[in-house]
Amino acid sequence: MEEANKLYSEWIEASPFTSWLGLQVHATTAGLEAVLPFEEKNVGNPFIRSLHGGIISAAMECGGGLLAAQLHGLGRIQRPSSISISYLRSTSDRDLNIQVLPVKTGRRLSFLTAQAWQESMEKPVAIATMTFLRKMKEV
């Protein structure tokens, strides 16, 4: 897991957007976990101080891209070929926790799920399913 954490750090630093997000990622035996620290720039609704839905989905997608890259043995964050996100409840002005798990990893495709929460994992704010295509050659 230490090697995966080192790769994640390198890939985050190499990606201007992921670096801007400030995503903190660490490998687990099952997949990866990430924390998106609360920052004012991520507020989408200033009246209820909730996180912007695009920020939530971007953080989940970045986590998935990191895990897919590691699973595929590639050298950079992967982009999904498809992603579906369901927003389940409003967020508040606190850190967002994310867990990304592989469902199935094949020779060409990886299927991942992600869950984001703030208060407790039993109260997710968003869930996602993602498909990543393994590129045979990196471009």
C-alpha cells in the first residue's frame, strides 16, 4: 500500500486540477479512501453552505481515476469512459470523505463504485458508478 500511496501523491501533484482540489488520498486493502478538505472555493450554495455538486463529482471521479490507473498499471490518472452520479442529500461546510472500490477489473475495462459522505458512511451524500477503459498506449 505504501507504493500505491506514493504513486497517488505523484499523480495528484502532476495533475493541475487534482492538485487544485487538494484531494488527500490513501490506499486501502480494498481500494482507496480520499478526503476533500473543506474550502470556501468549493461552496456551491452560500445560503446553506453546501458543497458544489461539480466539486463532489470531480473529487469522486479523481479518486476513481487514481484507482483505475493503479489497477491498470498505467502512469497517470485515468479518465472515465462513463460515470453516473446520484446526489442523495445536501452537504455542509465540512470535509468530504470518499471511498472508491473496484467491482470488476478486466483486461480492458474496470468497473468502480464510489461513495461520498460527511457525517457517517451510513449517510452518503453521493454515490457513483464509473467505467474506465484501459488504454493500451498512453497518449
